[in-house]
Amino acid sequence: MIDFLNYAVLGILTGQLYAIVAMGFVVIYRASRVFNFAQGELIVLGGFIVWTFLSVFKLNTWLGVVLSVAAGAIVGIVIERAFFRKLVGRSVFAMVMVTIGMIILLRGVMLMAWGAHERQFPAIFPLEPVILWELFIPTPLLASGVLSVTAALVLHHFFNHSRAGLALAAVSEDHEVAQSVGISVRRSMALAWAMGVALSIVGAMTYLSGKTLTYNAAEIGFAALPIALLAGLESIRGLLLGGAIIGLIQGLTSAYIDPVFGGQASAIVPYLFMLAVLLIRPTGMFGWKIIERV
């Protein structure tokens, strides 16, 4: 029984780590209706930014974290101005294709700036596990749970109760209509990208803390994809439940089914579950239902 609880808790907390990464998808989507395929590369970029501040400049950990998040926000604004500002009012397809091109561009920029060799990522969180009764919980995973809940509550309040958050919702519906009522589409999209990349910095810190930083870390973007889609790419709080469900399924599959099938089942079960849910509810478990006059 205790083994089952350990697997379940670790799975749920791993799902919350994925939820932090998925928040980057959702924040950008809610502002522009654009699915950012380059989210995984932004996680790697975030990892290199944090590594530079902490390992190259030798800054205090928390000062380096704050500066990294600020740098991530600046990178987000630069990305919006360089690639998306001129696409305001254009088709969503054009913007999506730009995000695909960003995967190659960001990888090339990172290779030129930091090279291709592996690096040891600094331990942002203690390496010793937290022991509760007979549960052994890695500290970075526990931190990811706390950070995901905190970020979800803050973002939910921002999108539903702040003027800037409501403006982002209006921009996502229709650029021309938003401009007609005095909302700056460019400013709103810049804010969304700044928030999205800043969240990628947070995701990189929790995911890579104490591990090896490589370009393979971009794969976490695909791992977070089922959670973002289950949340309908719109519900911030829905990411927490979606992350818990996917993480639990993946954790238990890895513990009890992978040994039978040679370690492959846990990699595909989350996507099978996601497809099953989307077949029944195409908007995801928490996606908004849109009513249109035809």
C-alpha cells in the first residue's frame, strides 16, 4: 500500500510540474488563439538563462532567479515584437507557422550562444527528499506543486478580475473588435508573451534543478501537451486537475505496467487518455463553449 501511495503522490506532483509548463501554452493562447509549438524550446532557453546568472555570474540564488524571470519577460517582449507584431489581424495559421519556425531559430541561437555540450544545472531546491510518514517526496517536485497552485491562483485572478487580463480575453476573440473598443492588441500580446516566457523560466527551474541541462529538456513541452489540451487551452485552474490526472495515470503506469511492456506504456498512456477525452468533449474538460450565430 505504501508503494502505491508513493507512486501516486510522485505522479501527481510530476503532473503539477507539467502544469507549470502548460501554463505557458495557455497564457499565450488566451491572448492570441495561437498554440505555441516552441514552448519546449523556451524551457531550454529558460534553463540556459538561469544557468548563466547562477553559474557564470555567480549571483545569489534568489537574486539570480528574480533576474532570470525578468530576463524571460524581456525575451517574451522581444519575440512578440520581432515575430508577431506585424501579424496582428492576420490568420491564426500564419502565427502558428511562425511558432514552428521559432523552434529551429531558438535552437540555432542557443547553440551559437551556449554551445552543444551538457551543463550541470544548479540545485535551486535542496536535493534531500522531504519525508512524510513513509512517503519520500523529492523537494523539487514538492516545490513544483506549491508553485503550480500559486501561479494558477494568481493567473486566475489576473485573467478574471484585472483590467489587463480582461483585455487579453478580448484580444483573443477578435483583434479588429478589440482595437475598435480602444484595446491595444500589440501591447496585450506583448504582455502575454512576457508572461508566457517568464512562466517558462519557472518551469525550467523546477524541472532542471540539480539535473543536467541538455537540449533534450525541450521534450517536456510535449509531455505538458495533454494537460494543456485537457484544460481546453483556456482554463488556468483546470491545469491543476488535468496535471494531477495525467501525472497519476503516468506514475501508476510506469510503476505497474511498464515492467510488463518494457517501459513504453507510460509514454503513450497520457496521450491515449487525452484523445479519449477529446473525442467525447472536443473543448477539453474545462474549455469554454463558444456559441455562434450562423
